[in-house]
Amino acid sequence: MEAKDKNRVFLSVFFFLSGICFSTWASRIPTIKTTFQYNEAELGTILIFMPISSLIGLPISGWLVSRYDSRIPLVAGFIMLSVALACIGWASTSLALVASICLFAFSLRMLNISANTQALALQQLFQRKINGSFHGLWSTGGIVGVSISTALIAWDVPMNIHLSCIAVLALLVTAYAYRFLIRNDRSTSGNRIVLSKPDPYIMYLGLLVFFASVCEGGMFDWSGIYFKEVVHEEIFTLGYLSFMICMALSRFASDRIVELIGMTRTYIMSASLVVTGIALAVLFPMFWPSLLGFCFVGLGTAAVIPMTYTLASGSRKYSPGMAISIITTYGIAGVFLGPPLIGYIAHAFSLRVSFVAFGLSGLMLIPISQRFFRHQRALDT
């Protein structure tokens, strides 16, 4: 096996494992809500600590990726993520839960930036689009994680045992697989943020990630609760599972779709699917319409972030790692506003009404993507 093929296999393992860890946490949010007896507003407040911690981790991650090979912060992130996941399971007070969530979000941000930096470096070696497949494996890992969660919830396995087992698995895989990641991928230029007028190229990409993160992050955090409290489905992970399955399938196909119809049309198609899916779930809050709606949302959100990260590597001002780091700031802002906002709207009106925010966010992908491509054409000419 060629070195680059081996790099791709083991980087795929890390994307897959990251998806398992994240979906394990997300699928247990309804359990946390019940255990600590939080209402929607209180849960929204707890979830605010995730983006705050991500923002703290962002400059540290960008600095580490610019100073060292990206595999160093990737491994460090996975070690901390495993510890945080186990701590979330064993937290007995709100303070301990918040501290564990902060560590979880901080480490997730670190490994996210470093893994995507590795993916873009590997994409250059292959000289073709492969970034979508990595994100597809992340979503596949999410499917596996939520499937495990669904089974363990049905068998009444305690959350602390569940999360601890996944944490141990992540540590063991990391200890073996890290040696096969790309080495010497540190960029020699474009590693510092230039404090000046915002670069439109990066700003438009950041806004696309912002609105995609509002949809994606909100579905991660609230889809299970929507199925439990609005659809009244006992196995509440089914909505989240359908969302993740469709996201994974779409991400594996996204590279091919982009080649066939182009990025401009793919953004429009993605936005249309998100709006249609949310409309189905909100207007017909029954099992099958909501399940189909969540499938459409998964299909719609899937390609946006991989496409946008690929476009980030074309920045003339920043290195790929630094461009991803800056754009991820917008994503964190989306996660910061999205899930907590849903909690507050749900508390004031209803959870069903609050999901309209996801549809509006999906719709915004159309005008912003069109502005970006007009700007890109202007640069090229």
C-alpha cells in the first residue's frame, strides 16, 4: 500500500471515530435533560458552554497547527475528548457536567481543525476531491454511535457505562493509529491572522459555515428531543438516526455531485432540501412526515461544510489550516446561537415553532453562496 493510501485509511479512522464520539454525546442529551430535570431554557443555557469552550480552543488549535504537524493536536484532542466523554457520563452535579462539556467542546475543536488540515493536505496529494468522503465517514461514525446508543437505551444501560466504554475505545484506537497520519504538513506562510478589513473571500465562506452550523448543530442537539416531546416517539433517537444516515450517504456522494453539477448548484440544492425537510417536520409533526423531513435536512446539510472547507484551501491570504481556523470561528458562532436559541424559543412558544429557525438558516445558503461565487469570479478576472 502506498504511503498516501495508508494515510487516507487511518485519517478515515479518526474521522469515523470522531463521529462515534460526538453522536454518543448528542444522543444522550435527552437522558441528561431527564436526569438533571432541566427545562428547555435550562438545557439551552447548559449547551451555551460548548461554543464558548470551542471559541477558547480555536486560537490554541490554530497556533498548534501552524507550529507543529497537524497530527500532534489531533492526537492531543482525541485524548482529551475521551476523558471528557467519560466525565460527562459520571457527572453528578450541574457544575461537573458543565466542566466536562467545556473540556469536550475544547478538545472537539482542536481535533476538528487538525483533522481537516490533514484532509486538505491529503487531497492535494491525490489531486482530486476526496474531502467529502472524510466527512461522510464522520457521519457514518455518527450513525454507528447513535445506533449503539439506541440499542443501549432500549436495554436500559446506564449512561456512565455507555460513555466510558466509548471513551476507552477512542483511547485505544488513537494509541495505535496516530503513527500512520501525515507528517511534515505544517505550512510555512499564511499562518498569522492579519488584523485588517475582513477578507470577503473568507467572510462569505464563514457565513456559509455559520448557517450550516445553525442547522447541523441544532439537529444534533434537538432532534432527539423533538422526536420525544413533539412526535411522542418512545425510541427518540430514530429522528437523529435518520438525519445522520442521510447526511452520511449524501457526503459520500457529494464529491461526485459537485463534479456533475458544480458547487453553485449544489449549494442551491442543499438549501432547498433543508427548507423542505424542516417544513415537513413542522407542518406535519407525526412520525413518518417528521422522519422524512429529518432525512431531507440530513441530505441538505451534508455537502455544505466539506465544500466550504475545500474552497477555503483556495484562499490567497491564509494557509489552509489558518483559513479553516478562521472559518470555523463562524461555525462556532452558529453553534453558539443555534441550539441555545432553539431552547429559548421553545420555552417561550413551543419546540415545534422553534424549528422554523433551521429552515430560515438553510434558506440563507442561497444568497450567500451566490455572492461568494460572484466575488470569486471577480478575483479570477
